[in-house]
Amino acid sequence: MSDQVNQERAADGVADAMAATAIITIIVFGMYLWLSGMPS
């Protein structure tokens, strides 16, 4: 039973890491689009 709990926690960690990476990627891409539209 402890092994199952550890696997669930590992899966949650992977999901959290992927979500954080996706959020950061969206923010960086949005900043890129915003700044590329500004006059130089």
C-alpha cells in the first residue's frame, strides 16, 4: 500500500512539473509577442 501512495505522489509531482512548465512557457510566449509588437 505504501508503494501505491509513493507512485501516486510521483505522478502528482510529474503533473505539477508539467503544469508549471506550461504556465511559464505561455507567459514567456505572451511576453515575446507583446514585446515583438512594440516599435523599436
